[in-house]
Amino acid sequence: MKQVLQSLKSGKMDIENVPSPTLTKGSVLIQTACSLISSGTERMLIEFGRASLVKKAKQQPDKVRMAFDKVKTDGLALTLKAIQNKIDQPIQLGYCNVGIIQDVASKFSDFSAGDRVVSNGFHAENVCVVENLCAKIPENVSNEEASFTVLGAIALQGTRLSRPTLGETIAVFGLGVIGLITVQLLKAAGCRVIAFDFDDEKLIIAQKYGAKVFNLSTE
């Protein structure tokens, strides 16, 4: 099957032919219908991959500390080899998958072959995903609409963790898709929302949703 993979060493993305995943305990096998590209997350990974080793280190100070600890125990040569091996490994992209279930691991599953579901599967023709990270899609929801479910769930979880109360003022920094969904959820919860971004177009959208907006490049 075909799958999108990215090199952490160079940032280059390729569509590779890889073995299809095998069904594991508590999971379902899904044939992909569409997969949403998260422009913020995936662009960040591309930029990280294209950065020099020094810039990569600056972006991950916690990993640098781990590397120094490893040097103390394993020596410099083995540590450098381990870092190189890690960077050389391609990573799988994507986490907003929509498709049709082909097979189910458990006979007692709430899912069955033929169900149309959304999951956090990768950009691949077939994905194997644990059941609790899947949800059935209502008939009146298109595949394209359903592919935004995971992004909506992230915004919802962030909103829940903030425990907004009626009339409270809450600031949202960054108005990508998740940020704009968060603005709407907070307004629905009865909050006063202040939204910040550098992009005037995103600020206009947030303003339409009822937020008081500020452009960080001019404030």
C-alpha cells in the first residue's frame, strides 16, 4: 500500500510503498477514503526536518539534556550513532483519517466491517487504529466534513481543561483551525473571548464568531 512518510533528517516527504498493517488486539482495519492535512502541525514537522542539527537541538532542549546524560553513560560515539539512527528513521504523518472498516479484531466490538468511521489514522491507504480512537460517521455527514473531527476534538478537550464559566474572559492565542473552533466553543459556553494572531484574515473570521481580536504584529 502507499503511505506518506517524512525524513526527519531532511524534511523531505515521499509516498512510499509499504506493507499493509496487520490487525492487532482491540483495533480495526480501515481502508482510507480521505485524510485531512493539518497545515500547522505538518508544516512544523517539515520545517523541523529541514533545519540544521544545531537548530533541531535548539528546538528540543529536553532532548539535548537527554543526549548529554547518554554521553556520560554510553560515550560520545555511541550517543552520536543513536542520534543519527533516530533522525534517519522516517516518521508517519497524519492524524485525521476517514474510511471504511475492513476488519475488526474483537467479535464483541461496537464496530463491524462496512462501517464508515473517523479515526486518528495516518496518511495511508490502510490504517490499523484502536477502537477507542474511532467513531462512526452519521449518514448526513460527508467524508470531508468528518475529517475535521479530530481537530474539533482537540479544541473541545482544550476547552474542557480550561473549565470555562459563564461570563468569564478567556484569551485564545493562534487562530488556526483549532484556534477558531476553540473560539466558537468558548462563545457557546457563554464566555467573552479575546483572540490573538498575526494574520488579519484569521482575525476577521474570529471577529465574526464574536471574539474581540488583536493583531500581534501591530499591538
